[in-house]
Amino acid sequence: MTYIIMDLEWDTVYSPKIRGFLNEIIEIGAVKLDDSLCEIDTFSVLVRSQLGRSLSPYIAKLTTLTEGDLAHGQTFQKAHAALRGWIGGGAHILLTWSDTDLRVLLANTRHFLNDHALSYVQNYCDVQRYFQHRLALPTSRQVGLASAGELLDLPTDGLALHRALDDSRYTAQCFARIFDASDFEAHVHPCNADFLAELEYKPRYISDINSPLVDKKQLFYICRDCGRPAHQQTDWRFGSRGFNAEFWCPKCKQRVRAMVSFKKKYSTVEIKRSARLITPKENEGQEQHK
């Protein structure tokens, strides 16, 4: 088994083909680790832009790359073929810091190669998620690679972060520091059609209360103080990504604005709740309005 740690640099450009913007890859870097997590090989290639007329100043400053550098780079088609050949057909797991790089790679293969599958990638792991699991950090907190290195006390001496190969090496160092064979397998996913479809799926908040995806039994509010069902005072209306209604708790004498959101994901609907007290001043304004 080998571990392929990959990082991409890209520039966001407009594509007439899709009538929208594409994160066009400008550099691919990767390191290959053996079973002992020791580096055994590296891959690095600059990719010549086929869509962007010029490199954005922000990306140029971030990466220190110039348009002259990229002018001598390979086309994505050649760079991708080289990456595929370098990964090879042996048993491996591809790892990136967050799944964004995998999404970008898939979008570029679709755009330039008309290929909707990464058939040469066997298994995949999001190192950022694994890192947050190992350090018991909430998934809502997105930890960047540099911040992760600081938390692990890893030096950046001799590394140029925001360059693909060095970012791959730094990711590999973070991975080696947190790796635990007893729980790693649970974070590895077969890189098949279902996984890629879920990866590309864009979650959305459901705004139609009559949608079959809305479980109306979830449209209620339990008072946080006394634990009793509150009395609904207004109809549910959609706003701020969820359905909102006002409730009155007769025991606690509190008026509350509750929200229930239904977020459609690839195969599930995520339900979240929030609530806040309606202040006397708000009550006053509502009475005057009436």
C-alpha cells in the first residue's frame, strides 16, 4: 500500500464552454509514501493555462509563480497523463488537505478531457477531516494546513507553502504525525462513481414547506427553560435558510422566534434548530404595527 499526498494550485478563470468560472489548475505536486509513511517519490509539474489570459495578481503573489513560469508548463492533458502514470496501478490511497483539491481535479478532467471519473484513483482520504477527528476539533471549524502545522509544532523551514509540492510535503508531515492505524480505515472511501457524485453534489436549503423532503412533524418548538411544548403563534415562513415562526410559552411567559432548517444533502436531509427570545421592545413594535 502506498499513500499519495497531492496538492494543487489553481487560478479562477472564466470558461465560455461552461459559461461560468472554473478553478483552472496551474500546478500539481504530490509525494508518495510507503507503508512506513516514508517519502519514496515525488511529482511536480507546472500547467500552462488554456483559459486564463493572465495570472491573477492574488494568485501570483500567493504562489510566487509568474506568467513566464506557466508559459513553459505543460497542457493539463499532458500533466494529467503524467500524474496518472506516476500514481500507477498498485494499491494506493490518494490524500489531500480538504476535498477541494479532489473537486478541482475532477472539474478539470471533465472540462479538458470530457472524463467524469477518476478511474485511476482507488481510494481517497480527506486529511483535513482526519486531522480534525484526531484532534477532536469540530468539523464546523475549517483548519488550514499552516494552522494545522502550528498546532502540531511542525517547522516550515525550507518549504515554500502555497506551492504544490511543498504543500504536499507539509501535508505528509501532518499526516504522519497524526496517523493511527486503528481508526484510519474508517476515514478512507472507495473513489467510485457514488463517492464522486456525492462529492460534487451541492447541498441546498429547502424553501418550499410543502416539499416531500420537509418532515412537518419537525415543525415545533420545545421551551428551553421548562422543556414543555410552546404554543405556535404565527405561520411558518421561510427566511434566513430556514422556516421561522413565533411561539409562546405560557409557563415561562416567554415569546420566542424559532427556526427549523432542512438542508438537502446527497442522500440525507439535515435538520437544524435555533431559537431566540423576542425582546419586549420587539413585542412593543409588533403591537404598534397591529
